[in-house]
Amino acid sequence: MRYFLRETFLSILISIILIFILSILVSNTSISESVIIPSVIGITSFSLLIGGFRISRIKKEKGIIYGSVLGLIYMLILYLISSIINFEFNLNINSIIMIVLGIFGGAIGGILGVNFK
């Protein structure tokens, strides 16, 4: 469990840093605000790919399972925090896409981590 928490924290940290960079780019350049949602989904998936890769390198087995669990933990934390901040607990299509791609990103990272030599 310790590894899941550590790698989840690392994935969250990577996401925060990349979203901060995205916010600077959107506010200081002519990049359209319509790229924010796809970019956040990509950043989240990338962060979970890294986390899934790292946890499966530590565990050295069952990469798809460990990566998926990491993605699920991350997405649950993200959903809870965003629901508390927005004072509403509901799912929309963007939330569902984020959850699925988050779990998928973690699973791909887990597969890559186990098979990386």
C-alpha cells in the first residue's frame, strides 16, 4: 500500500506541475481555452502512465493490475477533491472519460513497466 500512495502522490505532483505550465501557456499566449479539457485529460493520462510504470517496476509483476489500481486510486482522489471544491457530486461525460482514460493510462504504464528491460 505504501508504494501505491507514493506513486499516486508522484502522479498528482506531475499533474500539478504540468497543469501549472498549461495555465501559464494559456494565459500568456494566444492558445485557445478550448484546448484546456483535452490537455488536462492528456496530462492526467501521462501522469498515470508514469505512476503505473514506476509501480510495476517496483512490484515486477501484474503490471496491468497494479497500474489500473493506481489509476483508480488517483481518479477517486481527483473526483473527491473536485467534488468537494465544486460542492457537487455528479458525473458528466468529461468525468467518465477522465476516469476511463486515467485507469487506462495507469494500466498501459503498468504493462510497459513490467516489460521494460
